[in-house]
Amino acid sequence: KEELPFMATENIMMQAVKKGGNRQVLHERIRKLSMQASYHIKVEGKENNLLELIAEDDMFSTSLSELKEMMQPSKYIGRAKEQTEAFLEKDIRPILEVNKDLLGMSAEISV
């Protein structure tokens, strides 16, 4: 959860571009703000304040509540859920089924 704001910087930047911001200028600004937040975490031992720094910066034209809305992890996992379910069904379930007597239990996979 603490790292999500760093992973979402591209999306944050693109939202600001949609609002009229210059991509190159925003890219450099978000790099500097990320370094600031990183220092805040690593050197000062404080919590990640990257979202607050971005919200306070007029270049991004976004509020803290908008940024927090963008931090839903489900927005960054792509097809991971479906891929995991397919892998379990196609590759793992058959192995468990074939070896259930060796395992001494019945296998049930639930995602």
C-alpha cells in the first residue's frame, strides 16, 4: 500500500496531461516530488506523503481526494485475477487431483 503512489505516478501524470499539463514538465516535476517523498520515508522515517505533495502542486490540477480515488489497487492489477484462476484450474488442479491419495486430503481451490 505504501508503494502504490509511486507505482501510480504514470497514471497521475497522464490525468494531469488530460487537464492540459505538459507531459515532459509534469514528468520532471513528479520525479522531484517522488524523490522528496522517498527522502521523507527513508531518511526521516515518516509515512509516504507523495499524494499530498502532488495535490499541493498546482501543476497537477488535482485534489487529494481525486488522487486517493486513483489508489484503488484493483486499478493496477490488469488481468492478474483471471490469469491466476486459469493457472490454478489448468495447471495446479490436475496435479492435485492426480496426487490426492499421496497428499492424504482432498484438494479444493478457491480464489
